[in-house]
Amino acid sequence: MKYFYSSALLVMLAVPTSVFAQKTASDSIETTVIRDIIFNRKRQETGVISSQKLSGAELEKLNSTSVADAVRYFSGIQIKDYGGIGGMKTVNIRAMGTQHVGVFYDGIPIGNAQNGTVDLGRFSLDNLESISLYNGQKSEIFQAAKDFGSSGSIYLRSRTPVFINSKKTNVNFNYRSGSFGVVNPSILLEQKLTDNISISLNTEYLTGHGRYKFHQKVALPDGSLGWERSGIRENGDIEALRAEAGVFGKINNGIWKLKGYYYDSERGVPGAIIRNGDISSSRQWDKNFFVQGSFEKEISSRYKFQINSKFADDYTRYYNDNPGGTPLFIDNVYKQQEFYISTAQQYSPYKFWKINLSADYQYNTLDSNLRQFAYPQRHTELIALATQFDFNKFKIQGSVLGTFVQEKIENTTFSVPQNRSEFTPTVFASYQPFAADFKLHGFYKRIFRMPTFNDLYYAEVGSSQLRPEFTNQYDVGFTFNKDFETGVLQNINIIADAYYNRVRDKIIAYPKGQQFRWTMTNLGEVEIKGADVSAQAIWLLSQNLLFSSRFTYTFTEALNITKSNITSYYRNQIPYTAKHNGSMLLGITYKDWQLNYSYIYVGERYNMSENIPENYEQPWYSSDISGTREFKLKGWKFRLGLEVNNLLDQNYSVIKNYPMPGRNYRVNLRVNF
């Protein structure tokens, strides 16, 4: 409970500020909720290629507490979840790998030079305004060079304080509790200092023992039972504190923002459940801190510029006193730092033509207590030149990204790293052939990805001989979005894409025994063919009754096409990539009541490169249901919710031998004043 008292103090300090909050008249809760849902469904991000987005009331009604839980409802997403409240959660887009996913927080990248992955489980939804998913890249050219360097991107947009009428203070208190001993309070305080400056303070505390019953069956493709085990999942506890502070400012034709973030956790890392025993559990400590700032100003109608900067300091300790082999115990500490700065300048010679030049610099270091560690340092410069033409119905974007990497190490027992210079082009285009509601789009993009520090230098896992990845992406699709001013159907939106990716020297990372221990290898060549479909609609059945729906489906064929003597791997599906995935999200809103149902399906897949019965992973699905009620009391707005996750008590594993929880419950109370 080392964080409990600090969290409680923050809560007590924030509550008295409600006395000074200004009371303003507003519409009834039920009318506001319905209006918000319709507005957020109809509001689409315009661009050459449309994005998938969750925001506002739609984001709130998910049975999700973290970003990782929410992005499951996007098409083209594959989740790796090791189970429990403290289990690591990472995603990849269109089978490209987690390291190809760029994660941006308020437009600034979240990096991890050590292993290239971002644990989305440590980012809460309490302080987020929206989550957007872009395939290829964000379809606008006024952005940092780093934004051009990912095969897909997830953009997290934090809340910007909004004050209604003369109100100067907003306070949101959220309390969750439920299965696994979870206690999860959070508080958000927003204060208006002047007409142009406001601040935001947000803190969240999470604790839980994480124990749950499991019943694991290993089924083979022919339907026979490989083996079966039951028990209690242990060592899944967590205690974590997250704190964020932001300052938001407006200037003439410009905005600026300064944000600080701190995350401190201790968690158990459960071992794998195997046939004749368990792989030993371990523990992990994380401390993540970053401070970042951004400044954007429009100098004239033709020219504007942007500056972003960030400093990050990350600490990880991994401990295992009985790994079942040599050495007798593991106590590894990793410290990494990152400095990042970016500038972007956009000039418009004509209304239909824009030109952007972006330049980034990034410096990464990694320190460890490992013997004979490499102590790598990496300098990365990125320069992107992009242009866009907008001819009403036809739009086209083109860019060239230059990536320049210089690396050095202190331990010469490793191979001396080579400097890299690569140029990667991208072309986006869209066309409206006949109606404003229908749009064709497509893109080509080439990707260059350096191996991470773990890929190259981790003593028992990495390989300094790993080659960088090169990927060519092709995509064609359409978007149909139509609003209806009259009738029951208010809005319908469909996004469909077919894609083809070719990866050379693909780097595959998968756990070896424990979550934190990885095996890295170059697969050679991988061919990925697939299709994504996302459809959503909203119906206003009566003045106070609204029905909304979202459906997604993804087909992915990701084959290892490396020609070698190991013919058993040739044209086999790569590990943990299901051919069929889908999700469904249904919601009914009646006055101040909401009922939501969500469904996730992941098809059969294999946990190793060889698609044989011993490596088969059976399909799984999960159903969640939640209900909420909103009401007002003396100017305070309350939201009370009950969630039932894994409603049908499905026994399943996302990753082999890491069983997920069965049916579990959570209650939620949110107070706004």
C-alpha cells in the first residue's frame, strides 16, 4: 500500500475545490448523452485515408480501463495479452509486428529503444479524449518526421480542459473495484488560470492480488485433447501509481502544451502453465517518467510551424530467484534515457498545394547491471519532405523519409554496429468518383526498421547479427459515410481495405519461459495478404431511445516464404497470427440508462513458425456486458456502472500457456462537479 496514502491525499485536496465550482444550467442528462453519442459518431476525421476512432461517449461505454483493452475493437489489430490485471499488453497492426506500431501521446512518440514495444496497459482511459488508429500513417503532412516512419500508428489524445460559461474548475473522480481484489481510484482536476492558460492534474492508483481460477485445455486441430489442468493463477498482483500534469496555453494563431508523466509499479509476472508443472514466476518493477512540450503557430495563411520536444527516463528491474536453470537467480536492472526534438514547417504556395519539411533528432542510451553489457548509444536523425495536392474530388500526398542512424557500444565483444542511411517513400491518394459520401483510397509505403537494443545486445536473447527489416505496403479500399437528417437511421460509416505487405528479414520476438525473456530471430521473407472491414451505424428509435453498433472483421494471411533447407516452415502462417478476427460493439441508450454488449473473436493460430498440431492454438472468444446509470444531485453529476467481463466464462489463452481470467466483475462510480 505504499502509494495509497499519497493517492488519498490528492483526493482529499481536490474535493474541496468543488465548493468553488460554478453551477451552470444544462440540458437533461439523457438528452446530453444521446446528443454526444450522435455527434461523436458523425464526426469523422477528414484526410486522404480515413482513420478508425473511439472518442467521447463511445469510448466511455467500453468495458475497458486501459488503452490496450479499447483498441481491441479496431479492425486489423492483433493483441498479445499475458493475462491478469498486471499482465503486459501489446498490439500489432496487420501482422507487421509490435515494433512497427508507432504510439503517439499528444502527437509526440512514446519510445522504447530497449525492446521496441509499448505496454499499452499502463495508459488509462480516464485522461483520454480519443484513440485513433491509422494504417500506413496519419494522412496529413504537417507532422513530425517520426510520424512518417511507422507501418501503422495509434494516436492517444489527452483531455484538453473545457470550461462551460463562467465555470473555472472541473473535478472528475472515478472509483473502480471488482474481481481479483482490484481497487482503482483516480481523480482529474482541471483549473482555468486565465482566458488563455489552464492546467490539468490527474492521478490514478491501482492495486489487486490478481489471483483467479483457471481451467486450461490444450486441444489439437483434430479435436482431440492434448492435456488439461486446473488451478489458481498466482503471482499476478500489482500495485501501481500513475500521475500526469499538463499546462495548456493559447496565443494569437497558436497553441502550446507542456505535459509531465510518471508511472511507478511493482507487479508479479506469472510463469507459464505447462503440462507437468509451472515455469517459475518472477517480479518486475517499472518507473517511467517523461516530460514533453509542443508549440504550434500559424504565421500567415500560407506558413505555419511546429516544435515538439521530449525527455524520457525509464527504469526496469526484473527478478527471478528460481528460474529452473543456470544461473540460480536473475536480478537484472535496465535504465534507458531518450531525448527527442522535432520541427515541422508547412508552406502553401496555393490553396490546393502544401509542402512540409520536418526534421527530428533522437538520442537513446541503455544501461544495465548485466555482465559484459554492450552499453549502446544510438543517434537517429530523420528528415521528411512531403507534399499534398487537393483538387476537390482528388487528393494525393507524397513523402520521402530519410533515416540516418549512428550507433556505438562500449563492449567490443559484440560486433561493431554499422551506421545506416535509408530513404523510404510513401504515396497516398483518394478519389470521390460520384458522391461526397463515397471515397476510394489507396497507398504505397516502404518501411525501414532498425533492430532494438534487446534484439542486438541482450546477452541470452539478442543477436548482434540481426539484419534490419524492410517492408513494402500496398493498400486499396473505400470509405462510405452518410448522415441522415430524417428517419430512424442517423449515420452509417463503412471502411473497407485490402492490403498486401512484403517483409524482408522480418524480426520475430516471442517469450521464452517468462514474459520478460524473449527470443529474437530473422524469419527471412514474409508475405502478408489481408482485408479489413469496419462498419458502424446509429439509430434514433425515439426521442429518448438510441441504438448504436460497430462491427469489425479482419482476414490476415501472413506466410513465411523464406526459401531454405527448413521446408517445414515454408508458406506457414507466422506465429500468433490468426487468419480470422472480429469484434462487435452494441449499445442501447434510454434516457439516462445505457446497456452495452461487446464481443471479441480470434481464430485459430500457431505459437511457433511450424504449423503442426503440437503448436496449434484453438480459437477463442469473449463476451462482455455493462450497464450504467447517470443522475444529478445538487449540481453534481454521478455515473454508476456494473460490468461483467467474459460473460460466458470462456476458458481461453491469448498466448500459449498463459490462461486468461474467467467470468469477472467490476463496479464503477464516477462523479463530476
